[in-house]
Amino acid sequence: MTNEFEIAIEELYKAFSKYPFKFKIEGCPCCVSDTDKATLHSKKLRELEDEDLSYYAFKAMTTFGNVDDFKYYLPRIFELSAKRKLVVDTFVILGKLEYGKWNTWHEKEKEAVNNFLKAWWEYDINNNKYFDAEILIELNKLRKDLSSMLNEWILDDDTQGFKNYVELIEENYHDLKNKNRNFKAFNEKEVEIFIAWIESNSYRLTNGFFKFEQTDKEFSHQISRTLYLFERIE
């Protein structure tokens, strides 16, 4: 994990530390059992894992607890989500912020969340072993600054960020040029920004192809396919 990412996690814990642990959290009797409640209270906050938190994370504020309860568990939920240790979909986790009206929260809390969202994106896109469109889409909804997010994407040819860029093109470029179904949450301006950024960096594909032609033939073939996409679509 990068230092910035770990610092952002610690900022979350600090910002939300004023919310107390509750021995009793209210829940819809049809949806939340005593076992569900007991599981949530089975360990200290930082020791909770997916099997302890996933059900609560999915139900938080809708049928399980209130906003203050969610704020207590938020640092651990976000930490596990960003480290891909929580099975709940990213759009569900991040959607809890809007549901909880996070823009009305205390300034220190909003600052900690914003810093974490930025660190989460930078870590994921530059370290994760595959391109995850959902992360980009959902974080963009909250940050509302696609240009900055793309500037945080490292594209040097010896980085994981470059590999994710290649995968993005191979899997999404054709559909993106034709009003991509995966990026339907982007408005027209954001689609233009995204396509322009992809195309302005396409020269990196040729450089990467020649660099990896002898050392990583599988990756060089993938790059070759993306180059073909550019030729065919444009």
C-alpha cells in the first residue's frame, strides 16, 4: 500500500472517531436478526472483516442503524472496500454517502472522505491488476472532477497504470466511442474529456509495443490489438 493511501485511511479513522460504539443498533425486524447484530459487535472496529461487516454495509441506514451508526463503521467499511476485501459492490458502498447526505456532514468529515476517495482512486488505478470501470464511474460521481482523476493515472510504460490503460482501450474504447453502456453515467462533456484523454495518450501504445515485443509477447500482442482498434474505429 502507498503511504498516501494509508495516511488517508488513518484520517478517516481520526475524523469519525467521535462516533461511539453502540451495544444496540436498531434494525428492521424483518431484515436484521439478532445474529446479524451480534456479528457486527463481535470484534473491535479495526478487526472486523468481510464476514462481519458485509451484511451491515449493504443494509446500513436503509434497514440497519442510522447515519451516526454508519459513521462509526465507515472507516473500516471503506478500508476493506478499497483493499478489495469486502464483497459488497462498490456502487452500493459509495452510494451510502449520498444516501447519508454526506455533503451536509461536518467539514472535517467531508475533508477526510474527499482525501480518501482521491487516495483510493490513485491507489486502485495505479496498482490494481485490472482496470475496474466501476471504480472510475462511482468515484467520479462523488468527486465530479474527471480531468483531475485522469491526471492522477500514471501511464509510464513500466507501470501497472499503463497496463490498465491498455485494458481500458481493449475492453471499452469501441463502446465508449458509440455511447458506451458501461459509461452511461458520464455526461456528454465527461465522455468527450475521457475520449480525448485516451486518444492523446495513444502514442504510448506504439512505444509500449516495441518495448515489450521481445520481453513480454502476451502483453505486446494485447497492445497490438488496441492499436488495431484505433485504426479500425478512427
